[in-house]
Amino acid sequence: MPPSYLRLAAAIDRCSDWLGRHLSWLTLAMVLIGAWNAVARKTDRFTGLHLSSNAFIELQWYFFSIVFLLGAAYTLRHNEHVRVDVLYGRLSAKGQAAINLVGTLVFLFPFCALMIWVSIPAVVNSWQIWEISNDPGGLPRYPIKTMVPIAFFLLAVQGLSEFLKNLAVLLNHVPTHQEAADE
């Protein structure tokens, strides 16, 4: 049975996977709304029906923002983030785990904390004034602004999972990918 901290990491991974799978439906909705907006704008030109609106345009933007922000944890979980791989790929699994641990502690956690700390006042203010778009027929802004601290919280939680899994590699609590393949 794996150590309890690896069970925690697995639970976090399951949550990130669940969120990522459900976010994919927002991607489909975003594409459909974008297609509707494009067709509606062309139709408006010829019919004058005004089938498109600022709300639809902003909704597409909101869905993109939600997928981008909340998808960051899923992306980290699947190691699909941008990585500058000069030496990393040549290192052993333990060397890579050590770099990942340091990167998580020195860069990821402080950055997430900073972004949460900086964004909270703007989110609170937006909710206090019930901020809405300046465009006619636009959407409220406070829900989308709320996604920023939520996204960085989820990214930090997934970072904790990655930290724990890399720690397990360094402590020999799990076989590395190569060791598992050799067995």
C-alpha cells in the first residue's frame, strides 16, 4: 500500500482529471458560440435581425478564460506545461524529481500565493459593486474575476500533488518509470 501522502496526491490527481474532463465541454460550448457569433454577424448584415450580441461575444471570452485558468492544474497534472529542457531530459528520474521539487517550492507555490493575494482585492471589489461589462448588453464581470484566485488555488493544490510524487521518487517510495519498465 502506498504511503498516505501518495494517496493524497492520487486524490488530488483524480480531482484535477475530473475538472479537466468537464472543462473540455466548455471548449465545445466556446466553439459553438464562436460559430454562432460568426454566422450571426454575417446574417445580421443581410437580414438586419441582430442575432448576435455583446453577451454572446463576452460569453465566448468567459468560457475561454475559464478553460485557460482552470485548465492549468490539469495541464500541470499531465506534465503538458511549457518546460525549457536544456539539461532536464538528460537527468535521471531522481535528478528530474529534485529539480521539480525545487521549482515547485521556489517558483510555483510563491507565484500562486502572490497571484491569489493580488487578485483577491479586485475580486472582492468587483462583487461589492456588482461589476458589469461596459458594453451594452454585456455580462457581469465578478464571476469571471472570481476564477483567477480559484485557478491559482487549484494550481497550487495540483503543485502539492506533484511535489509529493516527486518526493516519493527521491525517497524511493515509488519506482521510477524506468525501474517499473525493467520489472
